[in-house]
Amino acid sequence: MNFASFIAGRISFRSKRTFSKLIVRIAIVGIMLGLGVMILSMAIIRGFKNEIKEKVRGFDGDIKVVKYDLNSSYENSPFVKADTFENLAIKSGAITHIMPFATKPGIIKAHNEIEGVVLKGVDSTYQWDFLKANLAAGTVIDFSDTTRAKTQLMISQTIANRLKLKVGDALMMYFVQEPLRRRPFKVVGIFDTSIEEIDKTYVIGDISLIKRLNNWEPDEIGGYELRVADFDQLDHAANVVNDALPPRLRLTTVFENFPLIFEWLPLLDVNARVMLILMLAVAVINMISALLIMILERTAMIGILKAMGAKNWAIQKVFLYNASYLIGLGLLFGNIFGLGLSWMQYKTHFFKLDPESYYMTFVPIQLKLADVVLLNIGTMVICLLVLVIPSMLVSRISPVKAIQYK
């Protein structure tokens, strides 16, 4: 057996010195808390960014195509469906789904209350996955019956609370145009995205109603929403789509449609880096303190080993091995603490958030194996490298004085 590891094992697990045991336990707890908090921080930051991104792109699409004009209102300018463009976009492989839509401002009146909204019209090709995942009550619009679909409406929980509406209630929506139009609707579903810009503004209905109100032709629409195959390659997909666009159309990405949100998300990475540095610093300081105390407590042992011919580096390795045992225990308990708490939150959503401030009702979690592995390796390597310096205290200990040390 290796000399340094044998001695390290003896003083690590069979030591009877109560003071050093206390310091060692504090060091292990420090590493455990440091690694656990780092794992939680990374999981929360990743979860938060992913949840916000999925909420925004889930409702508004990854790429939006509208008519090339100066219209910046909520009411789209119509254009004829571009079948050639649809085929080229799908064949490119960068786009997985294309959904026509149209929007039109309106005013809802119910229970002697009024609320300004934007009606987003969709058809049977619309992907309902996002809204189904965020349904608070009811169901999505059923396009199997085209007549009933025109009177069905999905509203947000925010609008439902303001107008005191629930699933099954009837309401009247007014559209300000010449002449003034009004249409009856029945609430079939209530969604809650927790994104204020969406929940305060949009309701979902049938696009054919908007076409009829605006006197559009049957093949005219207000725009397209496109879903990309790989969101990380959104810019590439946008370039591919742009090359296939007819001259009369233009596109915007979800980054351009929600600039404030996507400019804010990268700031979370700064918070994560600060948290990692602070937690790593705590773990390193704890280990340095523990190592120095262990060296001072073992001064007599160091003197005896030196008198027997042991080199400074061999003795240093004894304490570095000892430190690595302690770091290993801290990492083990830290993984149990961090991963366990992350799993509990992922399953139970125990820790809640204010949706008005954070766009969601609970602390989201997204764990990646690579993050956990890198945090473990990084903590171990940095701690050991930093501990080489205090271990050099061994070389300054004189064998004669050390043996006399009590």
C-alpha cells in the first residue's frame, strides 16, 4: 500500500482527537452545502430560463410571418396564403409546423364589466400542446363542428377573474369598425400562462370569424406562426425561411417580438456565476482551515516522519490525501442534498413564486448530468489545487522542535 495513503487513512478514519474531528465535520458540511447550493442554483437557473422560453414561444411561435407593410397595430393586414412558401419551409427541415393566424382588437362585455382584448384567431391546424399544458379549466376549441367553433372562446385566468367569468359562461364581444359589430361567445377554456403581457391581452377564437368580420377572402390570413426544429438554431432557421419568403412578406423571431424578456434572461447567468464563486470560496476556505488545523495537530507526527527520512512532499501528500477523503465525503453528501432537494421540488412544486414578478407559480427545476459532473470535478480539482499551498507548511516544521511539540 502507498505510504501516504496508508497514513492518511489512519488519521482520517481512526483519529481520536475531538477538536480536529469537529473542524473536519465543519469542513465536510461546508463542502456539502456549497455543492448542494451550486447544483440547486444551476438547476433553478436552467429551469427558469427554459420555462420562460417555452411559455413565450409556446404562445407566439418561434417565427412570425406577416405582410410587409408599415402596419404595427394588433389588426393584421391580410395576404393570400402562400402554399409554395409553406412547402419550401417544411421541406427545408428547419421548420416543423406552420400555423395561420389573424388578430383583431375587441371589447368584451360581461356581468356589467368591460375589458379590452385582442382576439387571436386560429384554425384546426393550430398546435394546442402549450395551451393544454396551461389550462386552468375547460378545454381547447373544438374545430370538428365548424359552426360551434365560431362561437367558442378561450380566455386567460386574468381576464376571467376581472370579468367574473367561468367555463360555460356567455359573453358579448364588440369590434370597433364601421359599422360596429358584436358577436356572442361561450367560454370553453381558461388558460393561465403567468406571463402578464399575454394573459392581460389575448383571447383565442376561430380565425374564420375574423375573416368574416374583415370581409377577407377565404384564402386570406393575417400571418403565419412557425415552429423550428431546433430552437438553438433559430437564427439559421430564420435565414432559411427568409430565403423562401415571397417579397410581400416579412418575418420576425420570438427574440424580436419579446425583446425585454430575452434581454433579461442572460442576466440570470451572471447571478449563477456569482453564486458558484461564492459557494466555491466557502468550500475552499473551510478546507484550508481544516487542513491547517490538522497539520498543527500532527506536528509531532510530522517531526517523527521527517526524522525517519520521509520527504516533505511525501508528508504533504499524506495531508492532501486526507483532504481528498474529506472532500469526497462532502461531495457525496452535497450531491444527495442538492439532487434530493431538486427532485423533491420537481415532483411537488413545494416552493412557490409570485407569477406577476416571475412569470410562473413555482420554482422550476431542470437538471443536466453534465452540470452535476462538472460541478463535482471542478470543486474537487479547485479545492485540491488550492490546498497544495497550505500543505507546504509541512516543509517549515523542524524535526527536532516538532518531536518536542506537545
